[in-house]
Amino acid sequence: AYLRLVAQAQTAIVTSARNSLLTEIYESLFFRIGRGRLAPWFSREDARQDLEDQEKILGALEARQCNELAGLVQRRTERLFSLYRNALVAPAEAGRLA
């Protein structure tokens, strides 16, 4: 259910941008990389927060609130990077250091 909701939210965000190049790139990449790579490491709270973030991003985009949008996207990107790092990079580094 989470992945379906994320796909719907991201499609709405890209569509709201009204940028045909962005839409084309998103559609191409979405199907190539899939969204399932991060989902196994998401807690329920992470998933809830991610969906909430995407709803805020969509709202700011629809309202054309560029400064708010930039801040929301930056915070979401930083949070997702941290999740990826904790799930993938940190365990690999710990193995190399042992």
C-alpha cells in the first residue's frame, strides 16, 4: 500500500509541475529503478512521515510557493539520504572496519 501511495503522490507532484521534460524523465526513471529498494528499511513512522512530506510538497507546488517547496524538498531529500545511509552504507562500512 505504501509504494502505491508514494507512486500516486510522486505522479501528482510531477504532473503539477507542468513540465513535460520532468514528466518524461520521471516516468522513465520510476520504472527503471523501482521504489521497492528503500521500502524494506522504512519503519511505519518513516513511511507515515514520507507520505506527509509528499503531501506538503504537492501542496506547496500547487500553491506555487517556491521557497517553501525548496525547503520541503531539501528536508525530504536529506531524510531519505540518511535512511539510505543507515540501511546500506553504515553496515558496509562497519564490515570493512571490523
